[in-house]
Amino acid sequence: MIFKWLRRPLTLKPKPQNKKSMRSATVALLVKLEAKPGKEKEVEAFLRGALPLVQEEPETVAWFAIRMDKSTFGIVDAFPSDEGRQAHLSGKVAAALMAKASELFATPPAIEKVDVLAAKLP
């Protein structure tokens, strides 16, 4: 029968990732940003403007500036190692973020260091 596989139970097992892709992103940062009232457009412009700086960082393998609601924004970025993450935290974007924090954000940026369990990157 051609569709013999349809009678087998479906099992969802993660495919093993090759060593190269697992080295690509092993640690990450989750950053939550709460804009001050009336500063939402400035926060959005700041995040969009940060992209060229991040593109200069060879150890930042993924970077996303996101908007969660009207005034809540975030950054998600991934690195192959803790050294890469630390370099990012010591880099231009982090410095600019902290320099603008009191002007743009209602609360200090909430920065969480996390481990990447699985990733699909280009």
C-alpha cells in the first residue's frame, strides 16, 4: 500500500541538531523595555537604529527588536558562547541603551541571560 506510513502512530521526536548549528546559538539575552508615556515612537526609532551596530558584531548570530504592546518593547539576541554575549553587553548597543534608559524607559531595562536549548538559524 502506498500510504502505509499513515497507519503508523505519529511520534514527535526532535531531530538531532548538527554540531555546527548548536554552536551557532548556545546562549541568549532577553531584554524587556517599558517606554515612558509618549516615548513609544522614540523607543521604536532607537531599536530600529540599533540594527547597523548589531550587524557589526560577529558574535551576535541572531538579533530581534520586538514590540509586545503599545509601550512594551524587547530585544532577543543569541550568541555562540558566553564570551560573545559578554562582548555584546560591553558593546555599542548596550552602551547606547543605558545612556538613553532614563530618558526613554519607565523602568530600567530588564536583562535576562538565558541558555538556548534548540535553534533554527539560517
